[in-house]
Amino acid sequence: MQLEYISLLIIAGFALFVGTALPLKKKTPSTISLSVLAMSIAVWSISDVLFNRQYLVLTSINYFCMAVAATSQFYFSLSYTNRFSWVNNRTRWANRISVFFFILVPMTTQVLYWVEPLRTIFFSGSESPGTEINAFYIFIILAASNLFLVDTFIHKPRIQFYRTGIIMLAAFLPLLSRLSIAFRVSLETDVFLSVLAYSLAVAGFSYEIFNGTEIESHPITRNLAVESMDDGWMVVNPENKVVDLNTSAEELIGLPYNKIYGESINQILSDWDNILNSTKGKKEIDVRRSVKSQKDGRYLNLHISKLTDQNNVNFGHLILWRDITNRKMADDARQRAKDELYILINAISNDASRATNLQEFLDLASYQLVYSFGGQAVAIFLTEKNYDNQPTLTLKSNFGLSPIQLKELNKKRVASALYNWLSQNEDYKPEIMDDFGDSPDVPVSLKKVNFDFEYIALIPLFIRTEHAKELSGCLCLGKNESLPFSPDEIVRLTAISNHIATLIDNDQRRQYATKLLERARLQRDLHDSVSQKLYGLLALTEAAQAGIEAGADISPLDILTRIGETARQAVKEMRLFLHEMQPVELKDGLVSALHHRLSAVEGRASINHNFVADENIRLTKTAETALYQIAQEALNNILRHAKAKNVVIALKQNRTNVILSITDDGCGFDMNKVEKGGHGLNNMHERVKQLKGKFKITSAPDKGTKIMVTIGRKR
């Protein structure tokens, strides 16, 4: 008896050590269950030593500890074989109901044992029903724990099955000790054998977990792998009925397992027959489908594979469902960004081809940039040479900048500082700043400019020369929004800026080439026409002079007649030459040009515009061109200065006159304080004066502006 007590104390010490050390070494569900098992063995062993002479107490502790130990081994088997990780409710063993059941049985046993006369009924005699039920319960859960381990390892290769021999033997020892009840051994012997069996099981489990000789420290089963997949997994039998699927498939399809099991796949994929027909001769096929679930729509990629046995007989299909919604949305977003970039580049290219000069193109491009990127202001600088023949930046176009900001940006020191700062960036990368004034890299002269924007993007404009990049300008875009410039916006803005720089460079090269060609043409035309006639006049004059000096019989009338004819021909040639040098006329008429202007500029600038025109308005081409230029000047002023939301253009005619009126609801101005040349009014007056028409302008602060031009009709 003394030896048995010593053995129990040794077992208790070992169990306490293992139960304390296991959670410190590795904290997993399996080690926690094993730690609980070890601590229950320690309590069981110590209680047997302390309460040996108290039969009732020892028996109660024996029942309780035996149930706790068996339950701990059961949970160890569940966690070790990864059944805790099965996310599918169909296969999850460790749910709340099962936990409640395993707690209920030991607690009920204790109540029945300590309450009279229930103890007499259930636990009196050697073959009491309580003892039999408790032994049967423990035997069942121990057998289940062994079954889980065998079921897990029997599907593994033989070498892995052999390597798990210690775990299998350790799990079988407590079950073997339960057979002692069949031989009716004494309580003391029964307790000692059970404690010894469980302690050996703890030792075996611990050795295998921390020894590291196994290929899998925690065995991975096919069920675990399938249920843990993010992709949906579904099996369809030859009759096209769903016979298996995992949780991910349920979520992707939006139907639970019990509603889809045994149902036809056609309820999910209505074109399943067409898919099968398309897979003839193919073992695998990929298709894409959109599915409307209970929450939202999803885009799915289906990988369908034929299932064949060893005799190559088809016994169904495996369908892998992959949710590609995020990827599809990302692809769509990238495609939309590409489309927007293409549309914007195309619009700017159209502006470049439609603009009559560089200034007009830059103004149109500024409007496009501001409203396409949600900015409040834009400024475009171009590189020019100053009086010292040094490169600097000059503000060429702007939109949304205040007069104070324009005054600062037009200062030479600011332009030079900006050019020098951008030139230091050899790669000409965009400069994006959320606090322009506090950035340490920004020159001091630029910090003094009150930009008053939350975010500023400085995009260098450069052209590629034969050997390097050359700074040709800078685009500055500011906005006051809660979100900064996104990486996608920066990429698009850089692409647009490069395109603008290319268009400007191409335009400059084209203008230079055009000038050279025009000079050559002028030289050729003057030489072939007017120069020849003038040379003829000179030859006639010199011949007549020589003849008179020589005393020849020359008729002055004939000489003068020939000189007059040649001179008149030279005048005709010159008039024709001047006519050909006139600017190109409006092709489709004034009404069409104004419609196009309003649609291209005001429409994109979010200014409500209304254009009313009478039919069959009769004007000369010169009058149409002048009226278009007047309207364009007025609309440019409205866009730049008026801050108007609405603009109305009316083109009317009566029996004698054509009347063009342009009205806006902008800020207006004081007629008595208009500076000479301000708002381009002088240009409008000059054009109307040339047409011998009348020009009237009406405006007041906060009352808008109305411009009216009256000219005579073409008769």
C-alpha cells in the first residue's frame, strides 16, 4: 500500500509538471485539452492519497475525475485531428450542445451520488445502475476519441500511420483500463490502474507533439482542407444532382446545405446542359457567371472537372467556385480609368486641333483639367528665355486663380524659383504636397504665394530630346477636398500632362516648319508673280529710256500702255495673293460654331447655357467671323471672371438687323470703374466698329452682365 501511495504521488508530480508546462510551451486547443487532462490526473492522484479512508468522498472524486479525464482525452482527439477547425456546422463536433452534454453527465452523477435516497437507488451494490451508466459513458467517449484518431490516420500513408503508433497506443490505454470493471477489481486497484493509464497517455501524447518526428504535427484531413477552402467546392453526380459541397459554396450560392443537397444543378446553373455539351472531349473547362445572392451580386469563376475512375468511367463532375467580384470590380475600375483617360486625351487632342492658337488650346486644356480632376484652380507655365537669355517659366494659362495669386505668380523671381526647383528633379517626377507652405523642399519665394489649397499637384512638362529630357513647362493643379490626390489620379494627371507637353512641342515644331514653308511659298509666289511683273516694268522702263537716249523712234503712248497693263496685272496678282492669306472662314456657319463652343467649353465647365437662334439668319462670312470672335471673347470673360452659373445667348433678326445678345448671372462689374482694355471690351468695340454696328454693354455689381451687338442684315 505504501508503494502505491508513492507511485500516486510521483504520478501527481508528473501530471502537475506537464499540466503547467504545456500551455507555456505551446498554447493550442490540443495542448490545453492535454493540460486539463494532466491536471485532472494530479487532482485524482492526490485525492486518492488524502481521502483513502473516506469511502464516500473517494468514490465521488473517482467518478468525477474519471469523467473529466475521459472528456479531456476526447477533446484532445477532436483538437488534435483538427475537428475544432471545421467551420461547417454539419461536421463540427465541439459545439455548445456537445459541451453542455459533457458537463451535464458528470454533474448529474454527483447530484445522484450525494442525494439520498438517490444514492441508494443508483449506487448501492457492486452492480449499481449508476456505476454501470458512468462506466458505459466513459467507455463510449474513450472509444470515440480512439475512433477519431484511427479515422484520421488510416487514410494517411503507412509510414505516417506507423509513426503515430505512440499516440494510438497512448489513447488506447485508458480504454483498456476501463475493461478492469469487467473483472470486478477493488476501488483502490481501479483508481490506480486508471490514473496510471491516463498518465501514460499524457506522456505519450506529449512526447509525440513535441518530439517533431511526425510529418504532420497536427494531421490535416481532406475534410479539413475542403472545408477551409475560400473557393466553393461542389460535387455533382452523373444524374446532375448535387451530392456534396463545402461551406464556401453555400455562401457563394446563397443556399444552405440542406436545401441544395440532392437537388438538380440546373437550379443553380440554368445552362448546365449547354456547359456539358461544350465540354465534350475536354476534361476541364472554365466559365464565368454572375450570381445574385441575398445580399448582393457576385461574379464567379467556375472550374469544372470531370471525375473518372480507374476504368475512365465518368462518375460526376467537380465544380470549383471562385469569387472574383473584387478582381472584377478592380478590373472594371481600371478599365473605367483607362476609358476616362482615353476620353480626356481625345478631348484635349480635339481642343488642340480645333484651337486657332496656343493660348486658346491652353485655355481649353485648363478647363478640361479642372473639371476632370475635381480641382478648383489650374495654372500652366511654359519655358521661355528672359532678357538675360536664361530659361524661366511664364504663366500662359490659368483658371480659378484669384487676382492676387495671378499677380504673385507673374513675378519673375517666383517663375525663376519654380523653374530652378523643378530643374533639380532630374526625373521630372510629380510633386504632390498637402501643405505647400510647410514643405521644406519648396523654395521660400514660392511659400510666400498664398495658394490657399488643401492639396497641390505640380506636374513638370518635359519633352524628350535626342540625349535627355528637357523641361518645357509645368502644370499646377490645386483642390480643396477632404481626400488627397489618389495614385490613380496622379498617374492619369501625369499622362495628360505628358500629352499636353507633346502637343505643345508638336505645335511649336509645326509652327516653325509652317513658317519655313510659308516663307518659301511667299518667296516662290512673289518671285513667280509680282516679282516677275515688277521686273517686267523695270525692263520696259529701262528699254524705253535706252531707246530715247539713243534717239530711236519710240512711241511714248505704246510704252506707257504696256507699262500700265503690266502694273495692272501686278495689282491683280497682289490682290489675289492677299486674299489667299486671309484666315480660314467658319465652315458650318455661326450657329453651328456657337453650339459647338457652348458644348465643348461651357457644357464641360458645368455652366448652364441656353442658345436661342432664329432660322435662316443671313450674314456675310466676315460678319459671322466677327460675331463669333465677339461671342468667344464674351464667353471667355464669363468663364474667367464672372463666376456665372447660367449664360443665355440669343441670335435674332428683324427686317433690317441681326442682334446678338449674351447674358450671364455672374458677379458683374461697375461700369464707371472699368479699366481701359479690361475684359477685352476694346476688342469687341473694334470688331463692331468695323462692321458699322452698335455695341451696348450693361452691368452692375452682383447683377450680371449683358452684351448686345446689332449689325445690318445681308441683303
